[in-house]
Amino acid sequence: MLALALLRFLRRIHPSRRLSRAYSSMSAHVLDYLVVGGGSGGLASARRAAELGARAAVVESGRLGGTCVNVGCVPKKVMWNTAVHAEYLHDIADYGFHISNVKFHWKTIKEKRDAYVSRLNDIYQSNLDKAHIELIHGQAVFTSDPEPTLEVNGQKYTAQHILIATGGRPCIPADSTVPGASLGITSDGFFELEELPKRSVIIGAGYIAVEIAGILSALGSKTSLLIRKDKVLRTFDSMISTNCTQELMNCGVDVWTYSQVKSVTKSAGGLELSVICSPPGRKPTFSTIQDVDCLLWAIGRDPNTDGLHLDRLGLQLDARGHIVVDEFQNTSQKGIYAVGDVCGKALLTPVAIAAGRRLAHRLFEGKADSKLDYSNIPTVVFSHPPIGTVGLTEEEAVLQLGKKNVKTYTTSFTPMYHAMTERKSKCIMKLVCAGKEEKVVGLHMQGLGCDEMLQGFAVAVKMGATKSDFDNTVAIHPTSAEELVTLR
């Protein structure tokens, strides 16, 4: 009788659930929403679901906040700010200030940065507590039960809706591919460094490689960046890719083009790297980089799904193991969803947050059409100087719309700040416009302040602004941003 009453109760509160599910869940904790992963996307979705009345829980084996808070955006921005201070020190004499014997103490900023991250961890926990969301600390494993069920620390949990938001992790070549590769670190290890490396080598051409190379170089580490082709950020607009590569060189980063590490060995002075350089049409050359005390691989990220036993769910995965989802974040298994880096698309914290929140509104507020629009997502690279970009690159626009339907407007200038300084960096900007009405379908820039000015212009691009809308906006003078509304 008690079992029958329980079945009736479960059916009443979850009428869409089959009897078999209710029966299989009798030994498990039953929730409305079960989120695997306590990173930005998972937490945002869980909190929004709780606001909408769902009984939610989050499973996390590490620190709350995921990659962004602990080993990503947040501590990276602290270190970028630190590097910017170092750059300003080169300019202060040009502005009339004379300071001698300025010393940088890595330990100071590391301790303050780590304390800040710890405070954020506590804030995330407090937010869960206020929302009455249970935090289940441990490694989640999907079971072989008839209906999707998680086991954590020996206890089973199930829900009508389960979200996988476990993010990604940086990868390192196998030692079988590059002997000694495991002697290096990743971006995660960068935040564990106890002191500024004297000699750094960064492998990779993406934004993480560019950002870390710039930070280390600005703070005084002799830094080399090894890239497989001739430019960094090759998926960005070609103007940005070319300029960023040059700015890295101008800032003192030793950029090795068409280069790959063949092996890594230990030596008395640190690590020794054997490198092959293979420019097109030329005979390969072999070189050695010695006395390296920081070898950092920034060659990509893999989905963080090890140990979940996704095979027990029969989820569709892509060739790299990312979970395949549709436009509504649905996986191939009904009632299972995924957001964020684990999906392998638009690997940005705000994207995961936005997708997670929209999913919650669809599931628990009845907004059937609630989904994230993945077009015109703005992004910033915290290079030196920073990059801001939104929309189509010129190359993408030509491919999609045809060359005759695309017109670009560009400018390159020295920001007013550098009019007083011996150290120089350029500001470059491009508008990519389409059709007779010249709708702005892409905006790309690199220069001082471009990181902060992008957000407002991204709103305009998202709203479908045209070149004439930009032209009809009165400029703010003297700023770099005014160039975007005075392009001819």
C-alpha cells in the first residue's frame, strides 16, 4: 500500500513521467532538475530554474565556478590587469613621472588573486543556499538504470530534466606523440606558478596562447610563442590575425612561425625543447630552445566527460567527444540537455550562462521557443592591446553573401594616449557591411580600450544597425571609439 501511494504521489507531481520511471526511481532522490557541473552555465541554469519553482540540485566534484572563476576568465583578467600596469610603467616618464627601482612581486598578486577567487567560490555557495539548491559534492556517474539516473558517492539521483554542463579541460600531446610533452603545463598550471618564470615557451595560436604569452612577456619573462602557421588567431578576421601577430612581436614576444615541438627533455638548466620549423617551400630546420622553466601547452580543449559513462545514455557525440545538441540544447536522449564548453560550440562563459538560463525558462516556465541565438556573439581577446570582435569576418561574409554584396570600411591609427609615449601600439578597426542598405554584419578591432567599447557596438550589430546608423551617430571626441562612426 505504501509503495502504491508513493507511485501515485510521484505521478501526480510529475504527470509526464511513465510508471516505469517512477518505480525505478524509488531508491533514488527525485528532483525536478539535476545539473551536472557547478560552472557558470550549470549554476546559472540551476538558479534560474529554482527561481521558477523547480527543485534543483547541482553536482560538482571541484570548486564552484568552473573554469571561468577558478582557472579561466577571472584570474586571467587579474593577471592581464597586472601586465597592463607593467606596460604603463614604460610610459610614465613620457608623461612626466620619474620613479626608480620599481620591483614586481609575483607572490603578492598571486596571493591576492587566489584570495579573490576563494571569495567568489564562497559567493557561489551562498547563492545556492539562498536559492535552496542542493550542492551534491562528488563525481557524478550515470548508471545503467532504465531511466537516466546519476550516482554520486553511492547515492542515486534522478530528475525529469538532467543538464550536463561539465565544461572542458586543456589538453597536452601524449608523450608517445611528443616525447616529454607531459613535462609542460597547461593554462590550469599557469595559475599554480609560484614565481614569474625567467624563460617561457607557449605552444599554440589561439586566444589562450596569445593572452598568456602577452602577460608573461609584459611582466618580464623572456617569452617565445610557437605556432604551426604564420599567424595567430587564424579563425579571426585576417586583419586582426595579422595585426595581433605583429603586436606580439612589437611587445617582445619571440614568435616562431611554422614551428612544432618534436621532443622535450630535462636538463640542468630546465627543459630543453627540440623544434622543427617547416616554412612552405623551404627545407625544414631544427633548433633547440634551452633553459626553459615554463613550457605551456595551449593547443585546445577537450570536453570534460571522463568518468560520466555517457555511453550508458547512448548520447550522440561528435568526433572529439563533444555532446551533440540541437538549437534548444536537447541531446539525443529525451530529458537530457547540455550547455557550455562540453558542447564544443562558442566556448565562452556568457554563452553558457545565456544558454542555461534560456533552457530553464523553456523547461520550467513553459516558454517553448526559449533558446539562445548563437549569431553575433561578441568576444574579446585580452591581448596587448586587446581585441574586440562581433559578427562575420570579411572572409565569412564574402563566402556566405558573395564578394559583390560585401563592402568593408577600415582604419588604422595611433591612439591619442601614445601620442606622448615612445612605446607605440596601433588601433585598427573594420566594419563589414552587406547589401545595398550596408547592414553591419561584422565589427572587428584591436587597440587600447577596444575590450570595453565592444559591448555597446555589439548591441547595435545585434539590432541590425546599418552603416548609415553609425554615420548618423554623433562622435565622442577625442576617443578611439569615434572612429567607428566616422569611417568613410
